Amino acid sequence: MIKDVFIILIGLAGGLITGGGFVATLTVLGIIPRLVQMTKTKNKIRFYEWSVIAGAVSGTWFGLRNDQLSLPVLLVIPIGLFSGIFIGMVAAALTEVLNVIPIVSKRIGIHQQILTLLMAIVLGKIFGSLFHWAIFVKI
């Protein structure tokens, strides 16, 4: 009984942290207000908000399920490619908005080697993804 309650609390805490990070990302990047501004659809702002909520809830639901889709490899490759591009662009946008790289490079004293820092980040991401794919993904 205590073990089950502990697992429930850990899951709830993890969900709250992830949800808070998601909302913080959307808020800092200003995605919804920018979308409303670009499309001139101020009267549809509730639709945008509920779309984000529905996407987060359905993404969580499908993420918790253990379903597998049997898709052909030629379809899975572009899906993985575009998913990776999307995640990378969101991470880059968040980094740009928060000015993380210039602040970190000044604090640790490598401001002159900013290109080296960026290349280390990019190559680390590439090799980490390849390592994960080669070791953990079973085809």
C-alpha cells in the first residue's frame, strides 16, 4: 500500500513538473499570442488555448499507453526526422529567448570560444541520439 502511494506521488510530481515546464516554455516563447497576432484571429484565442490543452492531454495519454504502431520504415523515417527537427527548433528557440548560451559562456570564461561551445552542443546531441538509437532501439 505504501509503495503504491509513493509511486502515485512520484508520478504526480513528475507530471506537475513536466506540465509546469511545458506551460513555462509556451509562456516564455509567447507562442499563442504570436500565433493570434500573425493570423489576426483574436476572437479564436480560446480555440488556440484549448487546442494546446487537448494536445498536451492526448500526448500524455498516448505516451502512457504501451501501444505500438506497425508503420513501414519509409513512413517512420520522415516522422522521426520531422519530430527531431521540431524538438531541436523548440529547444533552440527557448535557448535564444533566454540568452542561455551567451550568459553561460561569459560565466565560465569561454566567451571567445562560443563557436566551439555551439559545435560541442550540436555534436553531443547528434552522437547522443545515434547512441540511443544504436543501443536502445530494436528494429
